[in-house]
Amino acid sequence: MKELNDICVLVSARLNSQRVPQKMVRPFHNSNLFEICISKLANSNFIPKQNIICSLYDKELIDIANKYDLNVFERSYESANNDNSLQKIYEWHDKIPFKYVILINSCQPFLKIETIENFIKRFLEINEEGMFGVIKKKNYFWNKEGIMVTPWPEDQTILNTKAVEETYEAAHSLYASRLDTIKDDIFMGTFQEKNDPVLFEMDEFEVFDIDYEWQFKFAEEYYKNKY
């Protein structure tokens, strides 16, 4: 049985984005992406504040985390500039006093605190030790050879997406894992068997991710009008 105090809620951020320079601290409707994310966590009535950790290298990000009195794991330069090694990127895996980690993508300004809390509550309920946010899709897909990989619905002669079998796409938003498996290069699960990891369905717009300049501008305009 999992306990809430065994779970670390972790936000990892850095300022070396190439496609949208400085996107985590760039002005975003009177705030910035990093602060929007951590302010939700800091004001949660469900997540213990002492369980929240920000994994950061850049002083500008550390200063923002300190403003909310959040725990900071000061990551190394190598960690902040590495995209190939799970153990180097997640160098906190054997240095923080928790059994599990919930990792949050801080580049999704529409992600609701209620969704984060529900993700944690669901993770507490299940016996499995890995969980992954996904988006449900009802569409047709082909592989690189042009071969359809989505099963064709029975009794269908047209491309009717209402009849197609459901598939799931990675949301790149919320991740849950045991910490001690990271040393073996396993994060969330093996991805080879059912429920390894367990899938957690999420709203597609809520997990709108900012990787390109047009996405930043679109998200800021929408956020400005909505909030």
C-alpha cells in the first residue's frame, strides 16, 4: 500500500531550450511557465509542501522556487545539459528520501492542479508501481512503410473514426515511478506488458505542450483570454 508521504512531486526545469529560448522564464501573461506550474503545486491543499522538489541548475529558476519556499535539488551542469542518460538527467533518483516520484512537465500551462491531484490519488490506489499520462485517440495510423497499424473495424467500408479501435498517445505530462528502478534504467515500467506502466487518460488540450515559438504565442494568447 502506497502512502502519500512516500511520494515526491518533482518539477525539473532548465533554461537551455533551443527552439524557444528561455521559455521557462520568458514573460507569459504577467508570469512565466515555471512559476505557473509551481504556484499550483505550492497552493495545493492535497500535496504536502515538503514533498515538492524542484530540480534546477539555473539561478533564475532557483530564485523563483525560493519565492514559494519550495525544496530545491540543485542539479549539476551535466544533468541540465544531457538528453541521453536517464540516470544523469534524473540524478536525484538516489539522493532524495522518497520511494516514489511523480514527475510533472512544467511546459504545459493549462494543466490543472485537480488533474495532478487526481493522478496522485489514482497512483495511491493501484498496486502497480508505474503510471503514465496518455491521450485517447480514435483515428487510423500507418507505419513508415505505409502499412496500416490500426485494426480496421468490422463491417466498415469507409474511414469512420467513430468505429475505430481506441489507441493511446503519450501525453508527456505526468509520470509516476519507483525511484530505485532508475539505477537500472527503468522509469515507470518496462513498456512490454499490460499495465507496466498503468495508463492514465488525460484531456488533450490540458496537456498542450510548448516546444515551438508558435505554440508559446498561441498558449499565451489563450491563457490571457481564459485566465
